[in-house]
Amino acid sequence: MNRLPTSRHDDFERSLRQLQQHAEGAVSPATLARLRQARQQATAGADASPWRRRGWWLATACSAVLAVTVAVQFNRTPPTLSPSVAADAGDDPSDDTLLFDESPELYLWLGSDALAME
């Protein structure tokens, strides 16, 4: 950090203090009273608005419920097949009881140039 030489630094600080005192002296008493009243209302207003506090509580509670709901949805395990259904499905592609019907023509169509032209 660059520091000014002591004499220049002290002169600068002294001139700033004089400017501050001059500015404080230039403010009228009525303005000072209004500023004091506004400051008191601002500090008292934080405790005097129960509706505002209820709104914050409501927003916080709603966001907490939403976060818990999303977390529960992500933590669910995917449904699994019971052993009897899995045994019934078999490995035979001609079997109509397969849960997921795969068609080789689909893969041929996906790899063809005709799809690229569409």
C-alpha cells in the first residue's frame, strides 16, 4: 500500500476533516430533525410490520417444502420387476410378452441416409 509522506498525509486528513465539519454545519436543523426521524422510523419499522415477517416465513416454508419434495422424488428407487414377471418375459424376441419390443428395422432406419434427408 502506498502511503503518502507523513506531512502530506496529515495535511490531506486535516483538510478532509475541515470539509466534513463545514458540511455538517451547513445542514439546517430542520433537515437534521427529518433525518433523525427517518432513521428512527426505519429502525422501529423493522419490528412493527408483522405482515412482512409472515411473508418471509411463508416464502421460507414453501421453499423448504418444495426442496424436500424434490429430494424425495430424486431419492426414489426405480421400479423393479418381480422375479415371476422377469421369468415370464424370457429372451425369445418372438415372444409377445416382452416388456420392451426392439425392432432391428428401427436401427436400420436410424442409421440410414433417408433420416438425414428428412
